[in-house]
Amino acid sequence: MRHYFFEVLAVALIGGSMFFFRESIAYLAKRDYVGAILVMSIGLAVISVGKEMARLALVQRD
């Protein structure tokens, strides 16, 4: 059961990181480079956590 929870959480985190990347593109369109870098770093952090959750889901698959 934990396997499915970690899979859903990993997909949600990776999908949620796409929101941050889209927002960073919007900041770049406004020429707000500092804001874009901050939002992009948050997106990278969220996608790395999602990657770790996916790895944990694979370990729990046994």
C-alpha cells in the first residue's frame, strides 16, 4: 500500500514542479531575472524530492 502512496506522491511532486517552471518562464517574459532564478530553484528542489519519492516507490515494490 505504501508503494502506491509513494508513486502518487512522486507523480504529484514532479507535476507540481512543472508549475514552477512555467512560472519561471512567465517571470522571464517580464524580464524579472531574479524572480525567475528563485522560482526555478524551487522547481528544481521540488523535482529532486519527487525523484527521491519515485526511487523510494521502486524500493517498496518488493
